[in-house]
Amino acid sequence: MTRPGVHQITLPIPFPLQQVHCYLVETGSGWLLVDAGFPSEEARHGLDEAIRRLVGGWDSVVGVIVSHFHPDHSGLAGWIQQQAEIPVYIHEKDFEQLQSMRGMMDEGRSPMDSGPFASLPRDSQPEWERMRETREPFASFAIEPTLVQGGETFNIDGRELELIWTPGHTEGHLCIYDRADDLLFTGDHLLQRITPHIGLWSPGDTNPLIQFEESCRLVEKLNPGYALPAHEADVEQPADRSMEIREHHQTRRVEILDAVASGANTGYKISRVVFARRTEPMQQFMALSETLAHLDALVVEDRLTRSEDEDPIYALV
Ligand SMILES: [Zn+2]
């Protein structure tokens, strides 16, 4: 559905979701771009063509807001800055993430070297190796960021846009609220058909699931009239959909407790019980990080114990 002063630009991505939506939002002095697309030749061409067709070219674009650091949202931001000298806004936590990702690639380390991820079948590795060798999808993310923390309001000639920090899917995820039109751009925080991926990648992460659920409550309290997500269909009843997603994670907690009760005791073994149907290497990787996020929440909530091992053992309380 089209909204006044908003253009949706749909670009291809090389992931199962196939497409990402970027949005152009009109302000009195130009257009703000929400999300930048994946750094492939195809997406770059699509974005460039859309900008020319919809608003006459990059001169009409006043800035880019990146909802989060994942390559399908941030990947073309560096290239955009080569076309137009405009600010790229990103949450400081997500910029940190991006830098540590690069550091890991530079040092030749893989997220699957240690801890629970080391239990994954080794054929989950080639994807990472390929990414590291080509440095795609991060190579073109050579941005000069304008770091934000959420809470900032852009008041550009009559259009007020508020950045709302919604950690969970990533630690620095941002939603963008257009108060006048009661419209929320939700990035990957709130999606209509699928639930956003919530993963724990390293033991230092700060309770991504609990953070995500708090961010959901924040959106429910804001109760926007309509939401435009970065993937698939619009969210017509954002607060209801948000509650549904929180409900889903409660059900998932129960499934995980059941798996532990049945004898599975490491992140990998539990993920194979709960996500038994996810057999592709990349799916197994995602299933494990999602399982670890739920296990982490259950430990914080005193429903499970976790040993100090590098690959921790979980037990019912
Ligand atoms: Zn994402």
C-alpha cells in the first residue's frame, strides 16, 4: 500500500527472503532513504534506477538511515556516499558490530571456531569462507557513519522522523517513526509473516531475546497505525503482530525446556531437537544461534542452569 510522501523500493538479496524493501521518505528539503540494500551489482543497479525514476537522482536525497548493520540493509551505504555526499545514520552499537565482524575476517577467524558453534557440521563453513575471501558482503560498506543512539528526531522542513532504538534482531537496531502520519518503519524488528531472527552469537551478547521482547513492548506502547517493514508484506496491525511474535517466543521457550527435559544438554543438541527440520548448513547455523538466544533468556529467568564450559551444559532448575 502506498503512503503519501513514501516510495517503496524493492531490491533483490541473495538470501531465502529474496527481497528487501528500502523506503524513500519525503521531507521539505529532499528525500531520506531508509535502508540501503545489498551490495550486489543487481541491487546497485536497481537502487540507482529507482532513485532516478522516483526523485530525479541522488541530488534529491538528503540522507540514509540504516535500520541495522546486516548487509541487506547497510551494504550499499558506502557506495551511496560515493554518489552523494550525504550522512549515513547508524546506531553506534551496530557500527561496533560491523567493525568486529571485519576484525574477525581480517584475522582469519570464523564464528564457528569455538564454543557451541564448533559442534556444527563443518559443511556450514564454506559460506563463511567464501564471504571472508571475497569480503562480500561487507567489502563495500566503507561508510563514513554519523553515529546515533536512538531518541534523535529529524525535523526536516515539516517532516518529523524519530529514531527509536529497538535492540534484539541486532543490538543497535533502529525503527523510524513518522509521528504526523502515525507510520513506523520497522526494518527487521517487526515483520508480518515470519518472526525476525533473534540470535546469540557470542557469550558476551546482552540477552538479545529479552532485549527484543522489551523492544516489542515499546512498539506496542507506541501503537502506530501502520508499519512498513524491510521484508515482505506491510504490517497493518503492528501492535497485534508484535504481541503475536512475543507469544511465539514463549512457545519456543517451552519447546526448549521440553528438549532439555528429554536429555539434550548442549546448545547444538537442543537446537537439533527443536529445529529438527532445519537441515541445510546455513539453517542449522541460524537455528543454533536462535536456540542459544532462548537458552540465554531461560538462564536469566532462572528456569535453566548453564555450566561455565566453553560449550555450556544446560540443565533444568
Ligand atoms: Zn537483518
